[in-house]
Amino acid sequence: MIGFWIVASLTLLAAYALCIPTLLGKRGKPTVDRQRLNLMLHQQRRDELAGECSGKELEGLQLELDKDLLGDLGASESAGKAPEKQGHTLLFAALVAAPLLGIAVYAMLGRFDLADFRAQPEARQQAHAAPEIQQMMERLAKRLKENPNDMKGWLLLGRSYQQTEQFDQAVDAYAQALKLEPDNLDAKALYAESLANSLGGNFAGEPAQIAAEILAKNPKHHTALWLAGAGAEQSGDLPKAIAYLETLRGEFAKDSAEAQHLSKIINEIKGGGAAQQAETNAEDGVAKGATPSTGEQKSIKVKVTLAAALKAKASPEDTVFIFARAASGPPIPLAIVKKQAKDLPVEVTLDDSMSMVPGMNLSAFEQLVIGARVSKTGQALPRPGDLQGLTKPAEVENNGLYSVEIGEEVK
């Protein structure tokens, strides 16, 4: 133990030395790999325990140490960058508190109540499992087979799998947790989220049904609202998706990052709703791409081609949306025509008669973006895997002919 404290003291002094540039008003560029540092300290603690204990006692202490580190995985991945300017008073307080806190935590090692098993449903992280972390998850999974009634253990294992993008295993772990507590709403939400991810991001169907069950008991459950909104949007029920997301947005402060992000998504869905309405009108004959017969309305012709490199990625029956939108302004299509990939290359006409909102037509904007997209899902909103092409913002002339090549894949 004496050797450990000597090493710990030297490490602490080295850490203090790194703070000197900050105290002098200088900013350093390198950042610390927190996960790697945690793993190094974790291994050092395991070695210490191996020298002090043995047998079942050692195995139990090391398992709890693994749980502690896995429980902190999400926090270490989602921690943001520290502000560049920090007050010296706060820094000195942190320098004093750090070793005291470290000693307190070390003294508590081996206790079951150290691990934080509470899921944070708003955090949608993508971590990669280092070999050491993977080994800890395997040890925890093995221990849970021997003690399958450990509810917190199953939740921790599921969360660890989820953060390391092993979604099938996460689904199995959360299923075990739900066997122990079928009415645990957080566990249900985590199960539904992992299930959707394991299905390639498909939130419709069973994930949406589970979200509805959760919301029936807790209408403000954050993860359930997110899942329900995603499921409704994927099913084409855009008004319901917007309602779910607006309820979720109301749970956060107006100027928070969460509220701003949700507002952006809601606006995109609203734009997609207008596109779907235009699509419906095109199918009903309101907008067939014909030249307007009355009034001095703006009309443009658009020739759409598909790049040779992408032809293998487009099926003949895939939906093709050909549209024009304002270069600066709402993302709502000002005019849209629906075709199929087998029709390409094709020439269509876009005009003011296709406007879905009064005043929102081709003539109302000086600069337009003309685009075409092969939709693999048939949905108006772009999704990963779709193929698209967009022109640069430009002024368009009445009765002008413009070319669009579908030459990139939506990521």
C-alpha cells in the first residue's frame, strides 16, 4: 500500500504541474483521453485488490469495481469541453477538493451503492468498446447468469451494451430486467430504444407500441415521447409526431440545447408535411407538372438525370421527388412533382399552381434551389440511403430549363 500512495502522490503532483499554464493565463491545446485514464486507474486498483484479497472476496470486489467503471462510461463519453476561461478561485478549489474526493472514493471501493444504474434517456451516445471494457461486460454477464435476480446489474449491462452499440445484447439484457420488474417504465423505454436500434433505426411497430404503453402511465416520460415521435414520423403521421415532440420540448427550458434541437427537428417535419401534401395533390391531379393556363405565373422546366455511378443503388419502383424551394427561407417545397426511378431521365414542369401555402410559390422568391431525390422509403423527408441532387442557389427565369443530376447519397 505504501508504494501505491507514493505513486498516487507523484501522479497528483504531475497533474498539478499541468495546471501551471492555466494559472499563468496560458491555454494548452492537448486534451486528456478520459476513458484511457480511467482504464489505467481501474487496472491499478484491480492490482491493488489482488494483492490484498483472494478467492470469492477478490472476485466480488473486482466485480463491483467493474460495475463502478461501467456506470461511469456514459458520463465520460458525454462530458463536454470545459470553458476556456475559468476563474482562479474555482481552479484552486478544484485542486484542493480533487485529492480529498479521490481518497473518499477509494475508501468506499467494494460497496454496491457506488454504481449509478439510473439511465439517462435523453443522452443518445455512441461509444466504442475498448477491450478492457468488453472484458468487464463479459465478466458482469457471467456473474448475472449465476445471480439472475440482480435488477440493477441487468440494467447496467444493458446500458453498457447500448452505449457500445451492441444493441442485440442490450435488448436481451433489458428483457431480463423486465422479467424482474415488468412495470419499470425506464427499463421499458430503454428496451424499446435498443430494439429500434437493433432493427436499423426502425421506431415504428413494437418500439412505438411500447412507447404508447409508457405514455399511458406517464405522459411526460422523455424517452417514450422521443420514441413515439420517431415512430409516428416514420409511419407518416406527421401531426402526431409533431405533437409528441412539442410535448417533449416543453419539458426543457426554452433556451436549452435540447429545446433548440427539438425545434429544429419539428421545423424539418413541418416542412416534410408540406411536401407530402404537395405529393398528394400531384397524385390527385392538382399538380401534374402541366404549364399553367391562366395568369402570369412563373413556370420552369427541370430535366433530371441519375448519375451512372448510382444507377445500381436505385430500384425501378423507387419514388423520385422533383422540387424547388427557396434558397433562404422555410424548407417547404414551393412546387413538387412525383415520379419513379424507372422514368429517369425525365423532364417535368414546376409552376406557381403547385403552391401549398398562399404566397409560398416560385414567383415569391428571387433565388431558388432546384432538387431531385430518389426516396428509398417513399417518404418526403430525406433519409440515409436516399439519392439526391441539388442545384446551387440561383435566380431562375420564367420558362427556363434547368438540369439536376442525382449524384450523391444521403448520409
